[in-house]
Amino acid sequence: MDDFEKHKKELMKNPAFRKEYEATRVEFEIARAVIRARLEKGLTQKQLAAKLHTRQSVISRVERANTTPSLSFLKRLATALNTTLQVQFK
């Protein structure tokens, strides 16, 4: 278990944190996936923004989970990162 998972496990013991986490879980999962994919491609936020014909601040908001990106944005993102978009229901 990495440091993030250990810290998250500890925080999840707090009911207020758990409620807020569940309310924003999807945004944070998207943020983590975007950050991981961008770093794997060796791109900065600015470089990725240029590929998407948008501003670096848009990428920053997505990576900070301050927005819920649209499906069309995620499709464009997948294309810019030369990867595929997968959506799952569990």
C-alpha cells in the first residue's frame, strides 16, 4: 500500500470526510487518471492544453478535481494522449 492509500485509509475513518469523498470520488478518479496519463506521456499541463486547443488552467482544474469534465472533453483528452477512454460501472 502506497503512502496515498495509507493516508486515505486513515482519513476514511472520519464520517464527514468519507461523505465528502464519496460525493467527489468520480472527479478525483478522473483527476488521478489524467495526471497519470499526462505524466506517462511526458507532457506538462501546458503542452497537453496545446494539444487540446485549450488553456493550461483548464487542465489544472481537471487535475485538481475542481470540475467535472464532459464526455466530449474526455474523448478529446484520450485522443490527445493517444490512448483510449474506458467507462465502467461497478
